[in-house]
Amino acid sequence: MKHFLIYTNKHKDQELATTKRIRDYLESKGCTVKLKVKESDWKEETDAAEEEATGIPLDVDCMIVLGGDGTVLQAARETKKILVPIIGVNLGTVGYMTEIELSGLEEALERLIRDDYKKERRMMLNGKVCCADGTVSEGWALNDIVISRSGTLQIIEFNIYVNGQLLNHYKADGMIVTTPTGSTGYNLSAGGPLVEPKAKLITLTPICPHSLNQRSIILSPEDEIVIEIPGGREGKSQTVEANYDGSHKVTMCTGDHIRIVQSEKITEFVQLNQVSFLDVLHRKMRDS
């Protein structure tokens, strides 16, 4: 690798000290380096047009992402139109998706330069919100698409169809539709299963279901999931949110539905450490 893009979360690298450290080292080795600095790894509102116009260069061999898992997710969403290998430098806390720790930074960069690494491809989700008035909104997620209540603290009701067949009518705080990569995120907090990230499947995990027997459901990556928002208690209108990776948010109301499938786009991670998912999981859970 000779051409790099450093994608930095300024909130995590406020003085850009690590960014400059990486840039200076790579340039001293004859590499070209471009910078993209984001003010935060959390954006309350984005839309599809903004995501398309992110200005990710086409001529980079690798994107080095500085931040935590949220920054990696944002970078992955912005590269959905092009396949740019990503490697994360952990400036966050748990950092399940970050490969490099600061203590081994220069060694890791040297390995990238001499092509001493492997690549690992991860599936993504595509969600398309179809409103009753005919408008359509589309988004992508590497981790998860979450349907949750909006506004008042009340249980929402929704119907889930898989391949056109009704799976269940839920009363809950929401539903998490997650990839294997996202299994260590909100899905884990909601009691869902941990999944090996290279696996190909989709997990449905209800959030605080109003039931004693509703558990996570594992589906094939080829399945089509439709979540429909019907009328609520006593026929009252409901307002919920479809949230893509915690940043791209779309409001849904009674009569609307979202169609979720495996995306044709993927995210490619650069892998330096030859350790198993279980080893990483053990270390992260021990340190968190």
C-alpha cells in the first residue's frame, strides 16, 4: 500500500496529534496521504444526498479510521459506493471494529506498507422506507437498522413479514435488525446473540418486548424482512424511527413500512492480527 486516506474523528483526536503522527510516518516512507476530518462520530440527522457527496477519493489503497466503532461505521457508510479497505485505530473505549492500538501504531503502519495483511469482507444491510404518501427513503448499515419509538415513552406495535409471510405481531420498545458485525452493538445490550462477524445471516432482536417468550430470530441473508407500522392501541396513529447505524434517522408513521435486505455493497476490513473472534471477544469483554 502506498496511497492512504486518514479519516479522523476530531472529537476523539482533538489536537489531531495521532493524525499527524500517522501522516508524518507514512510520508517519511514515501507514501501519499490525504486527510478527511469529521467533527464527531454522531450525527443526529443525515440524508441520502449528503451521504453520496462525501468526497472519498477513488485513488486510495486504504482508509485509516481514527476514533471508535461509531467512526468506523460512519466511514463504512460513506464508502458504500466504492470498495476501499478500512482499518481502524482505537481512540474510543471498547472498539470491537478497530484493529490497531496506539501502542503498536508504527509497527502496524509498516505492515500495511509492505502488504503484510489480510482482507475480510463484511455484509451490509439495505433499508428502504416506503411511506403511505408514496415517498421512499433508502439507507445502508454495516451494524444494524433499529426501529424504535419516537417521542413519548410508550410501547409500539408493529408487524414483521419475512418473504411475504407474517412472522409475528410485536408489542415492544422496538426491533433491532442486525448483521453479524453489529451483533456486538445494540443487539448485545438487548440480549441478542453474539455472531462471528464473517458469518452471513440476519438477526432480529426485539427491544424490551411486552411478552415472556419473544427471543431473537436468526434468518438467512437471502430473506426479505418487512416491518409494517399499523395503528396502535385503540387505533391511534403511531410515530417511530428507523435508525441506520445510529446516525441516519427516518421517521415512520402508521401506514408506512420498511423493507430490509442484504445489501449488494460490502465493507472490506484490513486485518493484521491473526486472532480469532473468540480471542478478541474475550479481551474486549475482560477490559470493558
